[in-house]
Amino acid sequence: MKIKFRIRRCNPAGKEACEPYAQVFNVEAEEGMTVLEALLKIADEQDPALSFRKSCRSAICGSCAMNINGTSKLACNTQVIPEYKKMGDMLIEPLSNHRPLKDLIVDFTPFWRKIDKVTPYLTPTKKTSEAVVTAEAEAAIDRSQRCIMCGCCNGMCNSLEIDERFIAPAALAKAWRFVGDVREGHSAKRLERLSEEHGMWDCVRCVHCTQHCPKDVMPLKQIEMLRSRAMKAGVLDNPGARHVEAMADSVKKIGRLDEAAMTFKTLGFLRSLGMIPFGLKMERHGKMPLPHIFPQIEKIEEVKKIYEEFERALKKKKG
Ligand code: SF4
Ligand code: SF4
Ligand code: FES
């Protein structure tokens, strides 16, 4: 089956900016051929200068992440014919949210800096180094250990797209690997650092990282565990934790989210004033029902019962 590959390329060749252009290659695709094999065939038979990263060809090394028909994928783990039949196209581009260096090769320096920032190794104390890793303790960090550092999650991250300083899902999944380890001795300090600006609370929970991770690491799940652990550890003096408390309060009191009151509780009075134009815009689009127009829901006592039941269960658990 002859398939047309459209590849977004760029060649800095001494220039500062790498100007992108599209090039078409026709490839005779066989059953079972992967996108990586197709790229190797193109490099072999049509253009030896076509540049891309690869190594293991077995979805282990994480080198060959790129955009295939608009989403981050491993080229060695994506078969050409099923992909083409599903999407009706074969558009290959460099990984999003990463600066292209040449053709499909992108700059991974920011990725590694973010990983570095979360101190990607255990820092036990004398006491915690003797902790026994039970099967249950191992299960808590198991998924985060599957990461192959491919960057597919960061490539699809909405928060990273608007804020390049956002720590991003790959580093956050790695952070849980150590915060969640019973042998770690500095979890509280780590959680405080992760709660700073551009940290774990800046994730908007779009789920893209979990959806597109080829190793099922579920980065969003690891982020939720970090957040929950931070709140339990009393790391509450930051907008993210205040927002969670404001949400819970609002639902308990009126059975729905009171966005205006939540903004004041999350950001404080002065910073909230700057949000008024944005709030009015949200209101115009029906995204911020005003509490005096939509008061407390009917049967609020049913909501309160859920909270009471939850608080009872929590007390029982704590003994
Ligand atoms: S869920 Fe959060 S971390 Fe994951 S891709 Fe979306 S914004 Fe990024
Ligand atoms: S979490 Fe998944 S998508 Fe992200 S770098 Fe690790 S393996 Fe790749
Ligand atoms: S070549 Fe190693 S993950 Fe694709």
C-alpha cells in the first residue's frame, strides 16, 4: 500500500531560527511496518539528511517521540497502516511544546532541567532508610516507575503550552516516584517546593498527559496523589490548596461552586481585584453563575449529609 507521508522539517543550517517547511514522501507500507521503520526507509532510499531520534525500536528508550497526526506518539510503537486507516493521513511533526532543532529532533534541555528540579533520586534520612518496602508501598509508586522519559505527556500538556515554566507532567510523575516512597526522608520539603508557582497546582487537569502516555504512567493520577499528600501534610499556604478548600467550602454551604467567593479565598482581596474584568467576561459567557441569582440549591441538607458522612468516616479511619 502506497502511503503519502507529509513531514514537517526544518534545517537551521547556520541560521538562528529553524524555519519549518513541509515535504512529502511516498512510502510503500507493508503490514506491521511502524512509523519509525517508514522514516528509516525514507532516510535510506530518498533523503539521508532526514533527521529524527531513535534507538531501541521497542518502546523502551523514549527517543522517538514525535507528533503523528497531531498527537504525541512513539514512532516505533505506532503502526503505519492502522494509523493511516484511522486518520486518513500521515502527518509527522516534531513533538509539540519543544523547540525543533532539525527536522523531527527537538531540544530536550528544558525537559531535563524540569526533571532535575524535582531531585530525581531518593534522599533518605537515617531513620527512613530502614523502612520496609511492602508490596502495598511498592504498588503506590509502581506506575511512576514505568516512565521512559519520552516527553509525550509534556508534548500534549495544555498548561505547558501557555507557560513554559510549568514543571509539567513528566517531572511531576517523577516527583511522586520519590515523595511516595516510604524510604524518602524529605517528602515535606519536596511538597513545599512543588506547591510553588509553576508547580503541581498549575495543572488544569485536561487529562492529555494520561491519555497520551505510551507506558500508562497516568501522570495526572500521580499529580493528584502529590496534591492530596501535600494537603494531608499541611502544605496549605498556596493558591492551589486554598482553591481546593474554597471549592469544598462552597459546595458544603450552597451545594454549588460560587466562583466569585472562591477567587477571593484563593487569591486574597488585592489579587482578586485584578480578576474582576476576567470575572465579568466569564459571567457574560454563563461560566460564573452569581450566587445571588442562583442561591443555594434545593435539598442542600442532602449535600451536608454527604459531608457529615465523609467526616465521620475520616475520623474513624484516623482512630
Ligand atoms: S492534566 Fe495537567 S499535567 Fe496533564 S497534560 Fe493536562 S495540564 Fe498538563
Ligand atoms: S510519563 Fe509517560 S509520556 Fe510522560 S515522559 Fe514518562 S513515559 Fe513518556
Ligand atoms: S526508538 Fe526507543 S522508544 Fe522508540
